[in-house]
Amino acid sequence: MAVAVHVSQDGSTLEKTSTADDVAVSGNDGSYAKRALWCNNRNLTKEYSIRRSLQFNSKLHYKGIERGSSTSDKFEKKYLMNASSGESYESELKSHDESKSTLESIRNALNSFIQFTRLYAFVGVTLGALSSSLLAVDTFSDVSPVLFLKGFLQYMIPVLCMHQYVMGANQLADVEIDKINKPYLPLASGDYSYTRGVIIVGLCLLSSIGLTWMVGSKPLLWTNLITAVLTSAYAFNLPLLRWKRSTILTVISSTITLLTTFNLGAFLHMKTFVLKQAAVFPRSLLLGCLVMGCFYSVISVSKDLADVEGDKALGLKTLAIRLGVKKVFWLCISLIQMAYGVAITLGALSPFLWSKIFTVLAHAIMIFVVWNHASSVDLSSKDSLQAFHMFVFKLVYVENILVLFVR
């Protein structure tokens, strides 16, 4: 007897019993029949497994469709709710663009203000005034931190207002030149209108005068008065003014202005007005004034190295135009080295060994730094020459720190 297995359409198995009348088995034919029956059973079993697998996947597929349909319904309902309340993708995108545009406007406005302020000079004023104020203090037991900070701010706030007047007045007077030499400045580029520039400069001048009057410090009053007068004489094109046309008057006015604002004014304000002491000038302040005077002269000359093209176009006769960029550049390097030579000489004469060693060694290192930087300046590149001018300001920053160790 043999058993045949059949699979119905619903996946159930049916057994069929075969008798001897169905299959005749004898000798080799019986062996062949057994093998054929085994292969038939194996094929039926595989077919059964495939059918069961297909049924299981069909159930998963139907469930997936049901879930997808449910999720789609929820999404459609949610979208309809958002559409009914006016919140669509387009409105969100528009809101994002407006926010991005606002941030970009704020960034551009801040950048324009920084360019109008000339941040590097702002930092120079702050460091110079702080250094000179510290030199006015003989011993820190004579002054409390609160009193020192109050006195320093009384000096700095009116001076920074005056500093903005200086920067703004020069840009107002040099709009046409700056369109060639410095087109990125806000007045030259059109970011600021001329009227806005006049309003800012006028408000800064009035604020400085008013705050100085409120503080009542005579050194502060003289500092801002000298700065305002010399800046106006240097910048504005009026009879007997516009000292910018003269190299000698440019150097004199710039050096006096910077020396008064950065060093002498801050020292005398802290010494006489805040500490109520007699004006005695220490060795460190004298060294600072000598060295800084050389630096300020270099600043007043080096600023024209990158501006030869615009100055020529408007008929100015700066030192760089008269002598050439190369000669003026190396003149600046020589003045800087001379300043460091003075610092080394006075430092070597200090009665304090630690001050002597530090002053001599620090300024010898600075000489090496300056020579190394000078060899890398491309005299045919405006960007390189402008970078050299910024480098001189960095030397001023460093010297304001070094002078504190001179005794």
C-alpha cells in the first residue's frame, strides 16, 4: 500500500491510500516506484510550504494596507486642520525667510557700525588709557578697586564718545577719497547716508562735551578739547585748516592727539582728579611717552601707504607720494627700531634688576619680530600695506603692557 499526499486550496492536507491494484510493484520496477513516490511526496511538501508562506505574507500585506490607510487618514485630517488654521508649509517657509533676513540685516548693521567706529583704534584707546591709569597708582593700597574703576570709566566714556567724533569726522571729510582707497567704509559704500553720518558725529561730540562737564575733571576737559580742535583742523576743508594736506602738520596733530588721549590725559585724570595727588611723572610714563610718540608718528605716516592712488587722484601730497612707498615704509621701520632702542637704553639704566632684564629682553625680542614682519610686506600690494598699518597698532597694544614693568 502507498500513501499519496495532496494539498487543497485552503492549505489542508488530504491523504489518499493506494492499494495494490493502483500500483504494481515487482523487482526493479518496485524500486523505481518507491523512488518516484518519495520524490512526489517531497515536491508536494515543498509546494505546501510555499502556499503557507504566501498565505502568511498576504495577511501581513492586508494589515499593512489597513495601517497605511489609517495613518493616511490621520495625516489628511492633520493637514486639513493645519490648512483650516492657515498654517501651511508655504507660510512656515516665508516665516523662516523673514527671520533669516532679519538676522542678516542685524549682522550687516553691526558690521557697518564697527567699520564706522574703527574697532582697532577703539581697542588702542582703551588699552592705552588703562595702562596709563595703572601707572598713576603708586601702591594699590592707596586706592580701592571700586574707586579705580569709577575713575577709569569717568575718563573712558567721554573719551570714547570723542573717539567716535574723530573717526566720523575723518570719514565725513574723506568720502570721495575713501570711495577709492576704502570703499568698504559705510559712508563710502552708501550703507550710511551723509546726513546720518553728520547726526552720529554731532551727537558724539555733544555727548562727549556734556559728559566731560558733568565729571568735572580738568585733565579730561583738556584732553577732549585738544582732541576736538586738532581733529577738526586736520579733517575739515576750511580756511587755514585741512592740515591733512601737510605732512608735517599731519604728524604733529596726530601724535599730539594720540599721546594726549592714550597716555597723558588718562594719567593726569587718575593722579590728580581721582587720587587727589600731585602730578609726579614716573620713569615708566616718560619711557611710555617717548616710545609711544615714535609709534604714533609711524601710525600717522603709515596710514597713507595704502592710499596713494586715492590721494593722488584728489591732489594730496602725502609723504608716501613725495618720497615713494618704499622709502616711507623703511622710514617707519627705522622709527620703530629707534623707539625700541630708547626703551632698551632706559631699561638698562633701571635700578631694579628684574625690571632691567625684562625691559631689555622684551624689547630685543620685539626688534626681531618687527624685522621679521618687515621682510614679509609686499610693497606693491594695498592689502599688505594696510596690514602693516594694523601691525603697528598691535605693537602699540603690546607696548602698553610692557611699559607697566618699567621701573
